Amino acid sequence: MTTTSAPTFIKRLFGSAQTVPSGAPALTLRFAAPADAEAIDRLAQLDSRRAPRGAVMVAEVGGELWAALSLDDQHAVADPFRPTDELVALLAARGRQMRRASRGRTETLPRVWPKAGYDHPAWS
């Protein structure tokens, strides 16, 4: 009888959405700062969606933002030209952990208000 690890079983069952090369730079999940608003706007334009606003977590790979997720409304944007599916899933999981730990109160978290929000389309 052979044993299979859970990640191997899940990959075999569902397949991998996209893979990140093994030599890829470091990944950092962190809260967005107001200085990240311009980079989040660029992601929103690439993704043809509005930018996430409020308490936002970002996935940074090699010092460059690849994905962002609003903890307020779960709206996400990501670079469509990079393998970002798993990054968005990681941001969502970490966001759930943060909300659970703060008992749903996100008002003390840093806020970001990019220009490409509800009142500004991403393409203008």
C-alpha cells in the first residue's frame, strides 16, 4: 500500500491552477500602506476591475505587487499575466484568519483609497 501526501492527492484530484517556478523570489503577504495605492491602481487596470479599497492585504513577489484583496468586501485584483491564482487564495485565507483574530473588527487596520475605486473607473 502506498501513501500519498495531502498536497499531492489534492493536486492529482483537482490539478494545479498555475505553478510558480521553483526559483521564484520570496513571497510576502502584508497590509497595504497608502504608498501602495498607485501600485494597486496599476493592478486594477491590468485586471480591468476596480481597485480594492479600505483594509487591503497585498501579495508581494520579489518586491513587486502581484495581487491585492480588500478585507472589507473580499474584492481582489491580480496581475493576469502572472501565476496569481494561488496568491489570491492565500490572501483570502489570511484575511479570514485576520478577521477571526480581530473578531470581525477591521477599523484599526491601515486603510488604502486608490484612485480606481467606485467613483473612478480603472481605465480613466
